[in-house]
Amino acid sequence: MTPRELVATLAPMLDERRQSALEQAVANTRDRHGVEVAVAGFLAHAAARVRYLDVESIHGVDLCLAYACATGDPVALARFDEEFLAQVPRFVAHIEPSRAFASEVTQHLRHHLFVSDGRPARIVEYSGRGPLAGWVRVAALRVALNTVRGARRSVQRERAVANGALLPPAPDPERYLVRKRCAAEVKEAVESVLSGMDRDARTALRMHYLDGLSCERIAALLGVHRATVARRIAQSRSRVSHEVRRRLGHRLGLSAREIESMMALVHSVVDVSVSRLIGSST
């Protein structure tokens, strides 16, 4: 398919104003960053991402630079390092201010964004909806928290080995029966709710369940109000509980009274399931 034919196929997705804005972004990216991008390829990449965005809200230069990085353009990658990865120490200073930690996070983030491992590089997930610096900041926070989490688990395991405490305690019989009966329904309910959450909500849940951070701490890291974080967590947990109730009643045939009598125990299963599934989706 020729570039002209490719652009023609995008007509239903790109009106004249959006196409003009994206073409101008290519020129601006060349002027600002010294990065040359093929217009047709960039339009094909950007079409679905900006289809429903107001023209004025499209961060075209950032989107174009991210696209060039995804193609492996060395100039684009160098500019990304200079303009965005260089800010990682500032992004993660609230978590751990040391230079060694920032360097480790930067390396992990670079691999996370640009090494494909057989899949499209993660940088292609940037949609131009907001500044690229903000998108990179959120990605850096996730990598930083995963790094801290991994170190914490390693230390905990070493302590457990030293203390001979690797064997789990004997399960409570009632709790075991609830988990055995409800595990599949809880897991499916949690997966169903998580799949419908936006990225900010999932990030808040990761920080809350996996890292044990307070709402105040999460709010400071994400740059939002504490009430926003508390509301996201409460709403997410409420949605999971509602879905669990629905599934227990519908699939297991439990009465409303039976469901209510089990919910106190189910809530603990929900918390464990959210923690595991949020962690596996990181």
C-alpha cells in the first residue's frame, strides 16, 4: 500500500482538522527534536488514538516522538532520554531519594518502555491524551514501587528463612470452606471489575493493597487530592463486593441471608484476590 493509499484508508478516522494537526506535529517534532518521521506511518499510528480527542487537546509532538521511539529511531531515543528519563530521579524522590535507586528505576523503565520481548514496545500505549512527561511519571512510579516491592519481598523471605517461618499456619476451617466454595466466583468478580477500571484507579489500588500506602501518601505520589484516592479505593472495593454478591446468588444459588452471613469472610478473600490480581497485572 502506497502512502497515499494508506492515508486514504484513514479518512473515516481522521477528519481534515485532525489530519492537519498531526501533519503539523511531524514538522514540529522535526524542528524541536531533530527527529524525522514518515507522515503516513505516523498518521496510521495516531489515527485510532486521537479519533475522539478535541484537536486542541492532542499532544501531537509528544505523540510523534513516542511513535519515533517505538520504531527504534536513535535520535528520538536519545531525545527521550534527555527530556524525559532524565526526570526520573525527581519523579521517584518521594519513594526513595538515593541516586542508586533512581538509576535502577531508570534502567528498568527504559527496558519496560522500549524492549518488546516479542510484543509491541510499551511506549506505543501513549495516546497523546496528556503530556508525555506526565505519562512517563506514572510509568516511573509504577516501576519504582515494583522495585521497592521486590526488594521488600526478598528481605522478608530472607528473614523467614532465618526464622524458620516459611510454612503457612494451619487454615481456619470455616475460612477454608468459604474460600474453597467461593474462590472461583471471587476471582472472576475481581477480574471483571478490574478490567473496567481506568489506569489511575488501578494504580491507586496497587499502591494501597500491594505497598500498604496510606491515602495521603498515594495522593502525594499521584498529585491528586486525598479524597480522590479514598473515593477510588472505596468505589472499587464496593464494586467488587457487589459483583461477588451477584455471582454468589446467581451461580451458587445462595439466598440473600446466606450471602450476608458469608460476606464478612468473603471480604477477606476479596482483599487477597484484589492484591494478587492487581499484582499480576502490573
